[in-house]
Amino acid sequence: MDIKITRTTTPKVKPDQSKLGFGKLFTDHMFILDYTTDKGWHDARIVPYGPIPMDPASMVLHYAQETFEGLKAYRRADGKVQLFRPEANAARMERSNRRMAMPEVPAADFVQAVRALVEVDQDWVPDAKDTSLYIRPMCVATQAAVSVSVSSSYMFLILLSPSGSYYPEGVNPVKIFVEDEYVRAVAGGTGEAKTGGNYAASLMGQVKAKKMGYSQVMWLDGVHRKYVEEIGTTNVIFKINGEIITPSLDGTILPGITRDSALKLMRNWGLKVTERKISIDEVVEAYDKGQLEEVFAVGTAAVVSPVGELNYKGKIMTINNFKNGEITQKVYDTLTGIQWGRITDEFGWTQVI
């Protein structure tokens, strides 16, 4: 793929790294690739960051035909910048696009585009503790038509955002509300695709949880309102009586890359790791028996987020005395150690820019 680069003539002032927040600031440039049915993907370019022209009838605005991804670039101690498993994000976007009846962005082009844009804006990769450059690829339907059908044109974009911790609490236990009124996804729907509609469906539950003083929502399945699925934008992992248990990928939850990485690490450590359905009743029973040892969420944005409290129908369950669990901390330390280049990558997960 030949990428044309047009650099900005008015670079932005770099932000204070101690006040980054998450996903609120954006770098000097963005990547754009167009698609039409007659040409396929074409006109790859890196241009100054700014608004994009879009017809009010663009189909993404009416029928939500879109997908996105999330990954990060990290500043190592030696000053070099590296990515973490970009090829896995590329493969997941291909799957998401297929589910949303959209043309697939070839994985090699996805990775090339990410690498090229990060290289152009590599001065934006922060070096303060726990900071990184968040990378947001996305694909949107651009045909102007208000009729429910597959779009004939699309735009693939990549944005970059220097970011700090996802949760204000940082790598400290958070309080989670178990939602049994609203649902996020159902079997046969779009739950396993990374598409905006899944997140829109989750917002009311999140608003409800925050009003009650909770950081996020633990979602239950949409049929029985019984089986645990995800925590907000992350996958969830339990340690019950020495066993690592996480909901299986049955089509309603996102196949997280951090989830996959964490499970591979724990299996490599010799832990018993099981992927299966787990009901909220089983979680409550394990808590009552003193066997619910650790709960943590895993995802690109937060990496690892310990859960210190669950609230299910008014029953408050405090986990590990509201402290980080041993396995939770080890997964976080190992993953971030690999991502920031502090420890050896034995899995071939990183790519240096």
C-alpha cells in the first residue's frame, strides 16, 4: 500500500503528561483510506488531523454501519516506540467488518497504516509512568442514502490519542454494579463485533451504575439474565477456589486481545484456566463460601482493572478485602512489562516502530 503523507504546518503544543486523561486529546495527523465498490480500497493518506467532509445522509449516521478497534503504542525506557499485537486487532476488525456486511480492511494494510501513522506522530508517544498512545482505527459507511441497505462506499480512519489511565482509580480496585434490567447483546446479534451499537446499548446501564456510585456495569446474558458476560468495555476473569474462570466466547461478547493475552500468560504459569458459562448465582455462591478470591477486568484501555466490590440486587460482595489480588497484580505487571518493554517478550507480541 502506497501511503501519501501530508504533514501539518501548524503542529499542536504537546499536552502536560500528568493531565492526559483518556481519549480526549489527539495528535497532529490521521490516516484515511477510501473504499468504493468499483475501486476497492484506495487513496491511502496521512493528513493533518481535522474534520472530515460527510454528507448528512451518510449511511453510518442513520443505520450505524461501522466498526472500530483499539490498541496502543508504548514508549520504552530506551526511547523506542513499540506496538502490542497489532495483527490481532487487524484480524478482529476483519471479523467485525464481515459481521457488519462491510468490506474487510486487509490485515497487512491495517498494520502498515498503524505503523506509518505512529511513526509520523511518534513524538506524541508519552513517556510518563502509565501513559501510552491510544490508537483508534475505525471504518464507517459513507454512501449518501436513507434506505436500509449495505453502503457502496466506506472510509477507514485511524486517530491517535496520548492517554493516561482509563479509570480515575488507576490500577486500584473498582466497584462494579451487576445489571439485571438492561442487556447489551444477544446470541445472533452483534455482541462479538466491535461496533458502536453495542456500546450505545450499554450506556443506560452505565449511567444507572454511576448514579449509584459504581465505576462500571457487569452485564448478564440477554436471554436468562443469569450468565456473566462482560464488565463495561472489558472482559471479566474470576479466580474461584484456585481456578481461573472466564465467560466463553459464545458470540455475545467481544473476543478481547488483552483477554487472550492474559489467559495465555496464566496457562503458561501452570494455572488451571477454564473458559465456560458462569452464572451470577455461581459467583454469589462462591462468595458466600469464601471461595471468590479475585475478580478482574481486562481490556486494551484499562489493561487490568481489579474489582473490589460487586453489587448484585443489593447484595454487596467485597472481594479480597478491596485489595489487588496476587494473580491480578501479576497479570498486570507482566502484561504492562511486556508492553512497555520492561521485561522480555517471550511470545512475539511486540513490534518496534
